[in-house]
Amino acid sequence: MSVSVEPTSVEPSQNHSAPANTGGAGSAGSGGSAPGTEAAQALRPHAEQAFAAELAALAAQDDRPRPARWKLSPWAVATYLLGGALPDGTVITPKYVGPRRIVEVAVTTLATDRALLLLGVPGTAKTWVSEHLAAAVSGDSTLLVQGTAGTPEEAIRYGWNYARLLAHGPSRDALVPSPVMRAMAQGMTARVEELTRIPADVQDTLITILSEKTLPIPELGEEVQAVRGFNLIATANDRDRGVNDLSSALRRRFNTVVLPLPETPEAEVDIVSRRVDQIGRSLDLPAAPDGIDEIRRVVTVFRELRDGVTTDGRTKLKSPSGTLSTAEAISVVTNGLALAAHFGDGVLRAGDVAAGILGAVVRDPAADRVVWQEYLETVVRERDGWKDFYRACREVTA
């Protein structure tokens, strides 16, 4: 016997959805459409709210075949992520800056019976891409399971309203569906963040869901069968290898797409600039005039320390223990913008980003401080036009 799952059956205390992060390498966007009243009050509106006008414009002009229950065709989903201009002149802002083929493979995977695994180092916009894919495909990015070391099996399968369970025993009314179960019943896209953070035995509850497209409920003698349109996007940090590696059986159920770091400094500067502008406007921070110079310096520092060599290739460098991702660069610049707005003259300067860079680089007080000081004295100090940056960094380091 199969069982349907209605959205109204979810108990608030059992809803495992959570907002996604602010995006990393590859993430882009310039604010999107004006959200509704409720979304306007949210600190961080969901993608389908923030970019509702773009999604509606794409849907109105999208005459290509759509898979069952998809809001847009695969072509329109890729256009939504990568940006472009529609025939009526509507401009779709890019949400991801990176190789087009990566996005095309990811979108195509969701149109098949295989789940999608987005893999990459921290800060490569895995969560950002996952959210926007779900928003474009299903119109709802909130069917989310956040993976942690404490994620229980119920977060992926289902739980129980224990008051009803104790009063009446196992019943349909006492069942609390997980976001994955709801997505199966409604033919939508579910998301699982940080899959490798989840204990291995809990991870493997996905095997039957992804292979048989069914979720048994033995307590009721029933099952939920996935309807057409259902699929799942998982993200995993490849720095977490060895924490809770995926079993070979589970990995075979996924098509893996690796999201790379930005190939060029210019691409990374563009990504950081776009995201800082978007976040700044959501926080009512004034635009930072001439801030591009400081953004370029932050990106240069992060890339050189991350790659272990200066941009010109002449000096080998030691790399710190942290990842120094694009997402961290966005955070450093956003914090610097807030400092400039609230405690400065509104112009983003070296002193506004210096402390943030120090906090991002020096994670291990012993080893990383030596790496940072060596970089300051051998690279920053000798670089033309960086004297103000050197002085600001020396001041916060001391």
C-alpha cells in the first residue's frame, strides 16, 4: 500500500529545513527581483523569493519541453543559473560563474533517475548552486536536510508526533514526514547538505530511496512511492574525506559533479564583488565607492596563500591551515564594508579588511601566524602600491 503525504502534516518541531549559506566560489547575483512583503522582511530570502521575477519571466517565455513537474525546461534552468538575455529584453543575472558544461551536466542529471552530488572544497558555491537548482526546477528550495554528525535517521525518512503516537499508536496522523519524504510524494527536488557529515548508517537510508524510489513505512505496513519529478541534490566537502565516506552502494546512486575554484583572479574578483553588493544591500549597507581595489587585494592574498606561490610565479609561499575560500573572501569584504559604513567615511580601505584577513588566515595561532608574518615581510612589504595595506596588516597583527 502506498501513502500520500500532504504538506500540512508536517509538525513545526520536526521540520528539518534550514536556510542555506551565502554562496562561495562561482556564486554570483546582483540582487534579483524585488521580493514580496514577507520575503522583504527576511534577512536572507529563499532563491525562489529573491529572484521571483526572473523565474516568472523565464517561465513565460520558455517554450521548450519540460520534464514532469518541472517549473522550467532544462535550458531555462541553465539560463537562470548562468545568466543571459531573453527575447523580450529581460536580463537574467548570473547566479553561478563557472564552466557552462558543469551546470548543463548538473541540470541534465536532475532530469534522469540519478541523484546529483555536488562535490568541492569549501567555498565553491555548492549550497548556492543546490538552492538555485531546486528553486528553478521545483519552485521550492526549502525541502532541505542539513547534515551534521548528529543528524538522525528520522531527518531523512520520517518521524513521529509522540503525543499522538502514545495516545493512539502508529497512525497516519502521527507520522511526521521528512523533507525527503515530502519531495517524493510531491514530485519535487529535495536537498541534503554536507552528506559526508552524516553518520554512515544514516547516509545509507538513502539507498532504497534513490534506487527503488520508495520509502517503506513498516510500522503502518505502507510505503511512499516517489512520483515523477522527484530527485535529490546532495553536497559534500571533499576536505571531509575520511569523516564519513560514502559507501560504494550509495555513491553509485549519484552522478558526481565537481565544482572548481575560480580559474582566474578576475573571475574571483567578479564573484566577490557581486555577492558583496547583494549582501550589502540586504543589510542596508551603503555601496562602497572605489572598493574594487580592496576586493582585488583580498582576492590576491587569498589566491597566493591558497596556491602557495605569488601571482607572478617568482616566490614560493607556505600555505596556512585554512581553506581561504571565495566564501571567506566575501565575508572579509562584507565585514570591511560594515566597518567603513559604521566607523569610517564609507570608503572601503585597507584598514577595514586587514583584521578580517588576519582572522581568515591565522586559524592555528602557532603555525599560521608564522606563515602570515613571512608573507607580509617577503611579499606585501615589497609590493608597489601596497604600503597602506602592509601598515594596516602589521597593526592588527601586532
